[in-house]
Amino acid sequence: MNEHITRKIDAITMPDPLGRAPEDDPWHAFRDIERIDLALEFNFRHSLGKVSRFFLELEQHRLMATRCPHCAKVWMPPRALCADDMTITEWIELPGRGNLEAASLSAYTLTTGGGDAELVLGYVRLDGADTLMLQQIRNYGDASALEPGLAMMVAWAEQPVGHPMESFWFEPA
Ligand SMILES: [Zn+2]
């Protein structure tokens, strides 16, 4: 800590890497190096896009998928366009129940800052959906019990969270 420059660490004199005497070092006048401590912080303000209703409805504890009016495929997570035939989809609400397809213990830190350093991510096929949703799995007890086909249900965070996706997870029903 320096009384004038709060982020100053120190000033050090770097040696000539070629070991020359100061009078023979052409960089002699430039070898005093100040070091400062910088903390970089990035904030991103971004839109959640056409599927924002999905995130907004999470605040009301509703899981919204989209259904293609042409082929009837139900997309969860929702897509604004059916990826199979490019038809604009429509919103439907899904019950928060389904079955586990796969789960993995992950050494993954959420970029949004919440959650644990180690977590279980799982693919859940929600009742009424034709696609799989990747989300956190919690309250599973013994991880070896996370077998494909296990009945799952949605659970909602009781405390405020930083990102809408942290407001729910799946757990064994
Ligand atoms: Zn379709």
C-alpha cells in the first residue's frame, strides 16, 4: 500500500538480462519498473432474445416450452423456430415432471457466480416435451442412484438468484 497510489505494489529495478554493467546497458535508464495491482471486472448487459418469455415465466414458477404448429414437436428448452421445419412455434406450459436421461458430476463453476464449484448436471425429458433439457440436479442423495428413467420433478429457489436459470433445478420426485 502506498499513500499516494493506492494500487501501487512497489517499484523494482530489473537487472539487465544480459548482465551488462549499468554504464554498458543501453536500457539502464528504463529498468525501474512500477508494479500496480489491477482488478478487472466485466459486466455484460445482454438480451435473452426471442425466448425471453421462458425466463420471465420462471419468476412465476412456470416452465414454458414451445410447440411447432406444423409438426407438433415440443421444444424444451424452447425455440422460437422449429428446427425441423422452420415454422414459428407457439408457447405451451409444461408440468414440472419428467424423467432423467443422463446425469454427470461436473467440476464446473457457473459463470453467473451462483452455485457450487462442483455440481451435477442432468438431461431431463419433461413430460410433454420431445427434447431434453440440461439443468442442475440437486437433492439426489447418492449420485449412483441417478439412473436413466428416474422420475424427476422441478424445484424452485426460495431465495433471489442472479440469473433466471438459477431459479430452478430438478430433483428426484
Ligand atoms: Zn416443426
